[in-house]
Amino acid sequence: MNKLAAISLSIIILAIVAAFLFSGDDSSGSDPIIKEIPSGKTFTIEMTSQGFSPGTINIKQYDSIIFVNLDETPHWPASNVHPSHEVYPGTNIEKCNSEDKNKIFDACEGVEKGESFTFQFNLPGKWGYHNHLNPAMSGIISIEPEEN
């Protein structure tokens, strides 16, 4: 009986410790693993027959850019390098047909006249981009880190 009592007591203590370690006390009511991404300002880059305007832009981390097509022909803004689109981290043209489509710096198709593509830039750095349908059209987006 003493062995059984010792085993039972050990199991109870283990259960209490596990409950304490894994329960967490998050008084904010949010999942501690999921980090909310801040939102920043929104900037516009126009796509025309002449290319991207402005071609070079400086923004801050968590700012967004709306690429608006003012041209008669479609434009497809995407991270360099053509045709893989892998320069901006996590981006790859192969992800266009996946559930990650909305998380990559790639419109994944031609943006028609009057339509737009928006992307939030969360990673600081200097990122080249191009028009997948006309790779000679290109630009640069410089993202400054968020100030703490």
C-alpha cells in the first residue's frame, strides 16, 4: 500500500506541476505565441507604361505600399530576381499557388488597369522589385527598422 500511495502522490504532484507550467497566466487575453504585427503608413506606387513611380522609395518597417495600375496593360509587381522572386525573404513565385499567397511580396498575377496590389513590408533592408510581365521595369524599396 505504501508503494501505491507513493506512486499516486507522485502522479498528483506531476499533474500539478504540469498544469502550472503549461497553463500560463496571460492577463491580456491574447495568445502569447501570436505576435500582432503593427500597422504603419501606406504609400502608393503608380504603375504606368513608363514604369514604377516613384521608382525608389524609402519607408519604415511595417509600412505598406499600394501598387496601382494606371496603364492600359497589366503589371505584375514582385520581389527581384526575375523569374523566381526570392529576394524579399519568404517570397517565391512558387508560393503563388499556395495558402501563403497573401504573405509574399508578389502580386502573383497581372494587375489590370484601375486595380491594385498591396503589401506590408515587415523586414528592414533594401529590396529590389520588378514587373514580372516586363522585367526591365524595376525599382527599389528601402525599409528602415522600426524605432523602439
